Amino acid sequence: MKKIILIVCSFLMIGFASAEIILPKVITNNMVLQQKKSVAIWGKADANEKVTVKFEGQIKITVADSSGNWEVKLNPMSASAVPRKMILSGSNTITLDNILVGEVWLCSGQSNMEYPLDYKIKRYAAPKKGDDLAQIELKSPKNPLIRILYVEHKLQPELPTKGWTDCNDSTFRFVSAAGYFFAKELARDLKVPIGIISSSWGGTRVEQWTPPTAYEQSSLFKDSVLGKKNFKIDGMVPGKMFEGMILPIIPYTIKGFLWYQGESNLMIHDTTTFAAKTKLMVETWRGLWNDNQIPFYFVQIAPYHYSKRKDKLQHGTDLLPYYWEAQAECLDIPKTGMVVTTDLVDDLNNIHPSYKWEVGRRLSLWALANDYGKQIVFSGPLYSKMKIKKNNIELEFTHEGSGLISADEQPLNWFTIAGADKKFVVAKAVIRGNKVLVSSEDVLNPVAVRFAWDEAAMPNFCNKEKLPASPFRTDSWK
């Protein structure tokens, strides 16, 4: 990890000139500073130059090192929606205006996180059910509590952004829709400023968001990559998006990570190592931010006809369920949470479902419950254990909420059952209290159940809070 940190420090200063104080493009007017944490402020100056930072009654003084790098830490502060100034002085003076204190979250991943609030920019499809909340939001008065740092696509370690903006700026249209609606929920419930750093890139794999040094130091991967120049992980050069889209943000003080990615890893049939790769990325990011308690909430990818794609690898209709299983394994990483999206699809031929406001809301439930102390139901049912009872299999779950239900009041669907012959057939599933009984007249001695084990599965099993159950299987058959 020390090697990674040294690399980060050198990359952060690329592009900085000397002779005066210069700030990274993540420290600008309009920014939101994280409340209740020591806040990092850093930049470049002349070697050995004295630098003073003043904010909200605090005065922090440091001296730039021999390379001109400097950093101070502001003491933890309470949230405030009152705009304040920050004054930084050395051989020159910089005044930053309109700064708030609240909660800061980094949103990253591939195209479904990049999916903009104004989805028409990229010609995404309009929702077919209910109100189009994204277009309503664009036409509504802008929320003064939400600030945005929109990171444009760039592979070099610098931020080609206009810096932090409020929602009246033109970049508002480009911000991650899922991230924005997450911020809106938090701002409403917490009544504090929310900063969203929107840094995503469509079509990317998890390897590209992880620095190569992490793979070199990983007990799982190092034997196959150590000592090799320009090595690849499953055919992909790691770290490209990390260097251009994440590295320049470090060590900006944040509350947590939001992550929506996976389609590109699925297309290479990455079901066995995806969870390990994600864990490596999360642990590396947390290490670089020097905080192993930063929450990481992610979105399970949606139903889609992968089997109809004309890719190099042929995809079976059960590839997506195996991948859902790999994503669910990421819940074993401490301080993580998963949003299920099996009910948010209009068109199985569209890999970009439109209901990002609901994705953002479901992400916010995890944060509100686990990071802000709200007593709310934040997850749909997750399979826990099974018991065979004669010709039935009884299933138990965690996160039952106020109770288990069928979302459309129709019989539960997408359950299958099998005996020792491993031949699954459509099953009858009935809710009994906080359990589900599964059976079939064609399987008299059942041994296993699968739920939503198909790429087209959009099941109706959920809790009373209308949070859908995650797909699962009780067997471990290959």
C-alpha cells in the first residue's frame, strides 16, 4: 500500500507549476466539505514556501516540501448551508467562495452510473411507466443544497472540470442520474448540503478502476503479474480509469462510494473472480483515502437479453444469474450494500434501464439506515437458509422488512425446484409468515431451489416496502 500512496502523491501534482500556490481542480468555489471529519486541503507551491489556509475561524499553517507539495487538515466541522469563504495565502492569495459543509459521496462505474440526469443527451429511452421524474427534475427549481463535481472523460491524472458547481450550472444535465437522486433523498432527509462527485465511464471493467500496483500486491493475482510490464488481467490493462478519473480526487475528504458497474465484466463471463476484483478495488480505494470504514454501496445490474448479443463469447440465459450471484458475494466485504433492480426494466433489449431515480432512492436507503441512523427498511429479501420438509423446501430470508409479499398480488413467480437429478422445473411458491414454501408435483424429493435464475427474470417477490428480493440459488452445482 505504501508503494501505491507514493505513486498517488506524484500523480496528484502533475500539471502544477511552481512559484505560487496552485490548487487541484477538485478544490474550487462552490465545493462541499465533508462534515465531522478532518478535511484535506492540498496543493502546490514553491519549495519550502509557507502556506496558510483560513476557513470558518480555523487557521492552518504548513510549509511546502522540497518538491513544493503541501497539505493541511481542517478540524472536523458541523454541517452548514451558509456559504463561506476559504482564503489560502503564500506568495499569492486565493479566495474560494460559496463553500458549504455537509456530506460528500463519490459516484463511479460504467454507463448505468454515467447515465445522465438529462438522459436525452445520449438518446436513452424514456420510461414507459409513471412520471418521468428526470425530466420533471430538469424543469423544476434547482435544489440549493446539492453541489456537483462532474468529471469529464480523461485518462491523464488531472481533472478537466470546471470545478464544483451548483445545480443551476449547465453541467447539471450531465450529472449521474442515480447519484443526483441519491443526493436529493439525502438532502431532504438530513437537511444538510450534499456534494456529489460524478466520475464514471461507459463500457469499463472493474480492473480499469483499480491501480496496477494493487494487483501486483494482491495475494490472489501477484504470482501471475509480478515482474511483468504492461500486464493484463483477463485481457484488460488495469488502472486506466483510476489514473484519470479517481486518482486526481484523492485525498478529497468524502463520506462514501456509490458504484454501478458490471455489464462489461459479465460479457467476459467473469463470474469466478469478479467479487475478488471488486474487493481489491474497494480495499485499495479505502487505503488511499486512509479510511477503511468508507461505505461502498453498489447496484446489481438489471435483467437484459445478453444471450441475444453477437459478442465474441456466446452468453447463455443463465449467465446473468451467475453474475448476480458474484455481485451478491461482494456483500461479504465490510460496510457494503446492494441495490436490486429486477423490477426496474421496461425493455429486455435495453441495457440501460431508465428508472434511475428509484436506483438513487434505493441507494439512499442503505446510507440513511447504516450511516445516518435512520430506522428504515433498506434492503429487499436476501436468501438465508433452506430446510427440506417432505416434498417442500422451506426458505428463510434476512431483510424481510414489514413482511414478505407478492408485488402484484399474483402468485410468486420465477421459482424453480430440482431433485438429485439436478433438473429444475417451474415451482409453486407460497409465503408462510416470514418464510416461503416451494414445491412441485413433478419433484417429490426436492433438494434445491433457484429463484430468478434467468436473464429475463423480473419476479414479483419482495417485502412490503416494495424492495425486490435478490436472485439466488440454494445449490452449489456447477
